[in-house]
Amino acid sequence: MAGEDGDLASGQFNATIETSSVDTANEQRDNHLRSGDFFDAENHPAITFNSTSIERVADKKLKVSGDLTIRGITKNIVLDVTETGTGIDPWGNLRIGIQAQGTVNRKEFGLTWNQALEAGGVLVGDEVQLVIEAQAVKAN
């Protein structure tokens, strides 16, 4: 959310993703991702991110540090955030489009399941690229 002055650097970022909402357009894969092998949606119904610091590094560019929690394990990560546009919505609120990007190692969050492939290697890589597109709203 943007701060009272409309500047993202003076605001805060918080996000919650329901793990049961995973949708990759493949029901079998989605059910596996929701299972105890991955997100364990039954015992860990949400993935959360809460910013701890925001630094403006250039015009329309921010570094956002925060706590990411997956499967009850919390790690501090850094996201590169780009402001993609601004506008006033139909209710008079200032909205700022953002894109956030970062990389995490899934094993650090207890996501360790994997399967060896006949041709060599494994089915699931360790690095996960995060790409988030959202809108921030100026605090009133």
C-alpha cells in the first residue's frame, strides 16, 4: 500500500495467498502442489509476505525487504519492485501498478519433494522465480 503521500517508499507491502487457490491449469499437478509434498494446504492455508523495509533506488524502482512465510517457515527476502503506472480509480483513490520480482530457494521453506528422472537429473529445480503484479492504493 502506498503511504499517505502516495509514495510507495513510505508505505508497506503485505500479501496473502491462499495455498488452496493454486491453479496451474492441471488438476493433478494442482492437487500435488496442495499436498504435504509441497504447500500442505490443509495445515498451512496461506503464504504471506510482509515488508520490513522499502528503499527507493531509482525513479520508479524500489528494493523491498520483507518476511515471506511458506509452510510455517519465515525467511527474509528482497524483491525488486517497478512502478508500472498510476491512475485515479472510479472511487477517487490513487492506484499505482507494480511488478515485483525475486528468487527463493524452495528447500529453505521445507519444499523438498523431488523425483529422479530416467534421463538423469531431477523433476523439480530448487530456485523459484517470483513475479508479482499488483496495485497499491494510497492510504487515506
